[in-house]
Amino acid sequence: MTTPPVCDYEGSDYQQSFWEQGGREYEDRAEAIALKRMLPISGKLMLELGAGAGRNTPRYAGFERIVLLDYSTTQLIQAQEKLGHSSKYVYVAADIYRLPFRDRQFDAATMIRALHHMADAPKALKQIRNVLEPNAVFILEFANKLNFKSMLRYLLGRQKWSPFTLEPVEFVKLNFDFHPKAIRNWLGELGFSIEKTLTVSHFRLGLLKRIVPARLLAALDGLFQPTGRFWQYTPSVFVKARVGNLHDEGMGQIHANVPDLFKCPDCEGEKLENMMDHLHCPVCESNWAVRDGIYDFRERMK
């Protein structure tokens, strides 16, 4: 099966170099404010897509179980070192275009700073929609092409692509900005209803971040975030969407046995057998590795 290319952070020190040492405290604090405004207080089964090294995972503490999904095992190992091994956390390495989960299981999902790596965003969103149960909440962050900086650059002739058109723009390989209306259209076509929109990172300017303390700058950002209800001109936008009931027949459930969460990404068989060091699909005979607590569905075992 041919799938779109994947941005792989294998071997990367992204958490340390970008977040901890890259002067991103303001952005992290601002995103925490947005998430707090959108997250349900509690829940059963959360899917964190593009979880990375678990930067946001502690913010989902109200959920009984959290599935951290990332394509990079390096990132998931770092998340394990931070969060530990317990029944609360399930670590999964997989391609978002081939999600290895049974349908209608999760009552919430988040995708923060990950959609901008999606060459086929609608296909990725459809995969997410399939694994969410009726009435589930989906919190999506996306990089906004219709931001003040890109509009100014375009109007001054310093940028060739238009921020006003609906198609995504790939400004660096596998790094995409999206138009807010395109995101709304895709979510609507998949049966999501949008409940809240927040604009985030209003003050993402190097000079401001150097002279204003991150805590204060994030607090100011929090005051402006609700304006996302009316317009979206910041580099980052958060959307809270909810799954409708139109095409669903039953409700999902949290599985006591973690292997029961999964399906085979090759044939979609749902009766995977737990062989301890791998999961076996009796339908297509595929085997999927389990290494150091990480379920690896990227490529079948040889």
C-alpha cells in the first residue's frame, strides 16, 4: 500500500534542542493555556497523535489511559524516560496514515504541532475520525498560512505564495501551513462539528520574547486567544471539534488488555494474538514487534 511520505524524527534531540534550549518557553506556556480551555476534565481513553517526547502528555492527566503515538521510537523512548512504564501510558510507533487501532475506541484525541508535517492532511484526519467514538473530542493545532507575517510579506512582494488561497503551502520539505477555512471544510466533511477556535502565539517575535518574561507573555496571549472565534491571523490555531453520531452504531470502550486496542494495519484484522515480544495477525500472518514497551506498527517483522 502506497502512503504519503512521513516526517521521521528518529535519532532527533528535538525536545531538548527545540523546546528546552530553543527559547520556546512562551509558546509552550501559551499552548498549555489553550489546551486547558479545550480539554475535557476527565475521560477514559486519550489518543495523543504526534506525541513526541511527551511534552504535553502530563496535561492529559484526567484520562484513565493515554496512548502516545509517534513515528519515531527515539521520541517514544524519551517519553518513557519522562513518564515511566505504567498501565496509564501506551507507547505506539506507527504511521498516521495507517493507524493500527480498532474503530470507535477513543473518547478524545489531540494532534498538536503535527499536522504541519502531513502531506495529505485530509487522509490523516480521516484516519483519526475512524478511531473516535461518537461524541468524542478532537483538539487539533495547525500552522496557519493566513497569519499577519505571511500576509505582509505577500503584499510587499517578498513572498510568492498567497496566504489567501485554500491549498496548503509547503514552505520547507514536509512542513505545511494551512488555511483555516480549509481545515474547517475538511473537518466538516468528516462529520466533526467545531465547538471552539483559539488563536495562539500572538507574540511570536524574537525581540518580544527576549525582553518580556515568558510567563507574562503567555498570560497576555491567553487574553487574546478567544478572538479566534471571530478571526484567525496568528501563526498557530487550535480547534476543538466533536464527532457527530451520524454514521456510528455503537460506543467504544476502554480495553483492560492493551493488545485489544489494536488492529493489523496491513489487513485490518482485529484479532491480534499477543506473543509477548510481538503481536501476530492470524488473518494475513503479519507480525508486529513489541520492544521495551513500545508497540511498533511501522513495518512488519521479517
